[in-house]
Amino acid sequence: MTIRRIDQLQLGGKRVFCRVDFNVPLDDQGQVTDNTRIQATLPTLLKVLEAGGKLVLGTHLGRPKGKIDHKLRLEPVAAELARLLDRAGHGVDQAGHRGAVIAAEDVVGDGVRKLVNDLPAGDVLMLENLRFHPGETKNDETLARELAALADVYVNDAFGTAHRAHASTVGMVGLVKERAAGFLMMKELEMLGRLLGTVERPFVALLGGAKVADKIAVIENLLGKVNALLIGGAMANTFLKAQGGELGASRIEDDHLDTARRILEQARARGVTVVLPEDAVVAPSLEASTGRIVAANAVPSGELALDIGPQTRARFAQIIAKAKTVFWNGPMGVFEQPAFAAGTLAAALAVAASGAFTVVGGGDSVAALNRSGVAQKISHISTGGGASIEFIEGKTLPGIRALDS
């Protein structure tokens, strides 16, 4: 594919629609609690503003399912963006005009068209939550045309939504005269793409999360590339069960036991080392305040495996320490519960300390890095959970394909 970069376009005086991924967490007061995704797009946004473009932003927030949800309005997100832009130096111009971030009250319509037409160069208009409109997730042609009519240039800097064929990621793109990828999008494609090319070895993949079903394709694609595959999280239970282990009341995907056996056999045939948990932290329920350590393949009846144990953490860390390339996606346990977060935090520290080329994706993995204070030691932290997994599966993402010029 031929994808143009934003810095290859003339943006001055043009209406630039930029699809961003500002799907950020809000607290009970509606304030942004983690602005990582907003900060990641600043280089692209500042490029448009400094070039004198009229910047129109489109993003979703949460899953309102085509209906207005006042808790998911974008006004607090716009306020946080304004604060970050001001801190980044987008302030008063020579004429004394301070760049503003305006939050529209709708996605499309006459009011939005007027706001776009009246928007001064250097200002930002943030459309209301795109998923308030039922046509967004349906890739509705009418909505796509209305969005396209707001723009002279389309820029996609929302890698986290690139695996979705929505009106703002696919439908409108071909209807806009010029299109390009933003800096964040290009970085994602470059860094994730390195994992699929020639890499320094040993290449280690660390995969966690709840379901084998969610990771089958990525595992099968990685088996032809990695030297070692480390599996934690609830998905490890199914692999252990497939080997004859007793998992108590732990979550098991019985319909994927044969899948697990097939993956293990494929790994053996390819000479890939698969490492499963040796020990686990177990408890009677997810709400338990403490757990106890048992053999991972001998979980007592009525108890659940909720985290990898200390022996497994040490074994994983030992293998990661020797790696030259590491890909990590998914938590090692029920990370949101403090009693079962140690395995995921240990994984974060091990990946950060490896000195390897490291790529991390997935919300819990990224949260563990931030909580551990080691995020700056990671080569690339992907802003796309599902998108990064589908990319590593080898799929061409619809939002990327749409940018092909």
C-alpha cells in the first residue's frame, strides 16, 4: 500500500478532519483520569495547527450504541485537550488570538457545518461523540458523506480504531480529496511492522488475558516468528487443562481444549518453546482480598487460578532477560484486584529491564507499565489493543486500507 504522511500535505487554510482515539477514562465527576491517548496525538494536531489548518476532530468515547449518553459527552475531553495544547505551546499568535478548542453539541448537521465554516485557522473543533450517531458503527453512507463534507483533508491518527470499518474510519475516507496518516498512526505501523519482519533474536512473545479464543490467530501467526511463547492469564488455564491439569473452578474454555493441544503441537513442530505457569495464586472468588500459592496444574476444587505465582514470574523474567525482541499483550492475572496484580506488575518490570526491542499493547499491560513507573523504558507502547492484535495476526486493517492512495 501507498500511504501518505501528514507532513507530505499542504494544510494551510484547509479544513482538516482528523480521526483520533480519545476513548479515555473519566471519573465520577467526568474528568479525564488518563490522558495518554490525547498526548500521543499532539504531534499530529500541532502539525495541522502550526500549518494554519482548520482542525476538526472526530472521536468516540465508550459504547453509547447510537444513542446520546450525557456521561459520555466530549466536553471534558475537549477541555483536557485545550490544557495539553496550551502546555505544548499552542497559545497566543502574533495577532493576539489564543487557539481555542470548541466542543460541538452534535456529530453532524447545520450547526456543525456553520461551526466548521466559521472556524478560524489555528482553532480546533471537536465533534460530539461519533458513536452517539447510529450510523457511525454501521458505516452508514449518509453519515459518511456528511462527515466528508466537513473536510478538504482526511487524516487518521487513531490506530486503536483502525480495525473497525466505521463511517469515520472507512466510509468517509474515499470521499475526501486528500488523505494521509498522522504521526502516531505511522509510528504504530512502523513499530508493530518490525515484529513481522526480520527481528533480533531471541524473539519472545508474552501473552495473557482471559480467552484463548481471542488470541488463536495471533498465536498461530507468531509461531512462525518467535523463539519462545510465554502464556499467562486465564487463557493459560485452558492450555494446562489440555495437558491433563486440574484447574478447580478456574475459567476454562472447554470448546478450545483441542485448539490448545493443536497450538502446542504446532509449537513443538516449529521448535518454539512454550512456557506455561508452574504455580498460581488461587482464591475462592474474584473478590478475595488474599490468595495462596499452589501448583498451576493442581488447583483445588472450588478455587480459581487468578494470577501467576512467584516461580512462574521468575521463570518468565529469566527468559525475557535473554531476549532481543519482546512483544507483550494481556495481563497475567486479575490485574484490577490488588491481591492478584503481582504477576502482571512483575511482567512489566521484566519487559522494561530486558534491554530488548519491546512492544507492549493492551490496556492492562499498559496500565501495569504506568503503575510500575517503567513505561519510558519500553520501545513502543501501542495505543491499540484489538487493533495491535489483529495487525500482529497479519490482517490488513480496514482503517489502514482506506488510506491507500
